[in-house]
Amino acid sequence: MSQQYGPPQGQPGPQYPTGPQSQAGSQVPQYQGAPQYQGAPQFQSGPPGPSGWKPGYRRPATSNRTQWIVMGGAVLAVVLIAAGVIILAGGGKKDPASTPVAGDSLTPDPVGTLYTPPTPSPTEPVITKGPYDKGVEIGGGVWFTPAKGWVRDSDKTRSGFNYLLPEPGRAGAIDGWFWIRQTKLMGAKAFADHLVDVESNNLEHVVISKGGYRKCTNKALKLCYATNYSAVVPVKGKPPVVFSGFIQTFEDQNGQTTATDSALQREVWAKRKQEVLAMNGTLVRSF
């Protein structure tokens, strides 16, 4: 509050003379009790007040519009702070589900909306044993039944399954062979041509007939191919032995090719040919 000047309340103020003494040019009498002013008002120095201005100095008045803006901003800040406190206190909690009453229909969430299982990787087909799966299991659901008198080759270095027909009276000599091999790298024709090349390297005077596709007698087979050949097997100190044989390949629906490479000495061909055909038939039926 600024300092007020004047007579104390309840006392008469100073008496001002009237008349000629107040005309211009005359000195203004000094009145007892009135403050003495010399130039600009002098203010007492001292520490600033709480608001930063010195006592005795009036703060400039602000407009009503500025005051309303300040007050409005303060009110808005209070409202925003209160709203933030309410949100934090709530913690994002959801309203509890209302208890269903009679007649309400509850629809469960569809299965699989929260978790989708990964797509399984391709697996090998399941092999089951059928009525024709007898004798010796070759692999991939393929079996064959050896004919009577045919024995498993003792040489384990050969791939696949090789069965031999021993020659009577000659130790180590054979009258024929029935060799089964499988691959997934070649089809029916390519595998047959490959086996013919292999036989040509081990035999002499090989004669190969023109091969061709044959009708498959089993619906599980995709392609069937066959070719015939004849060859000479040299025997030390004895006349060479002539063999007649055939190669058949069977490509199934799973991309696997099974081949039978069989041959007989010409002397026993007529007598033993049915045994070779029977063994080949048991293999075809097992697919």
C-alpha cells in the first residue's frame, strides 16, 4: 500500500488564506503539517518486497482482459491435472463383465484367433504292410518273395538286394541272379539305361534290345519300363557262359524307382524262367 498524505482523520485540515496574499508573485506560505516536495518524489531505499518491487511504488494496473486470460489458463491447467490424476488412479482397468441373465446368448471367441499353429513340414508317406508284403522288405513299402533255391548274395559291398541261383556241382558258380535296386534320382527309363551301362562294363559281347514302356499292372505305379539283353561271362579254363536277362524298372507315385535286374544261363532259361517272373510279380504286387 502506498503512503497516504493528509491530516489525521478527525482533525481539521490546514486553513488556506484567501485574498491578496494568494495572488501571483507572492510566495506560497508554508503550511505546518504538509509534506515538503522538491522535484520528483524521493523513495526510501530498502529490500524489495515479496513481489520484487520496492515499498512506496505502485504496481502498474493490468487490464481486465489480461486478468481473465491468466485466470482462464490457471483453471484449464487445474482441470487437465485433475483429469490426469483420475486416469492414473484408474490404471486402465476394464469394467467388470456384467453377469448374464436368462435369455442372453454367449458367443465364444472363434478358435485360432489368438494362436495360429505353424504349417507342418512335409513328411514321408506312412507305409503300411499290405496283403502282398511278404518275404524280404526292400524299402519304401516294396517287398519280394525269393523262389525256392535262390540264396542271398554273401557279398555285402553290392548295393540293394542280390539273390543268386547256385549251379549244382560247381562251387562258386551260378546259374542266374535276381538283383533289386532303388533310387529317387532317376525315373523309370533313365534308371534302366543306367543299369544296362553298368552290366555292359562287367560282361562281354553284350547285346541290348530296344527298350520301351510297358503297361503297369499296379495302380500305385506311375511308369513301367523294360529292356532285354544277352551277354557272355568268361570263365577261366572253361568255355564262356552265355546269359540272357532283362531289366525292368517301376516308378511309383512317390517318385521312387525300383529296378529288377535278372539273368539266367541259356541252358536253364526255359526251366527257371518262371521262377524269375514269379519273383518279379511278387515285387510288383507289393507296391
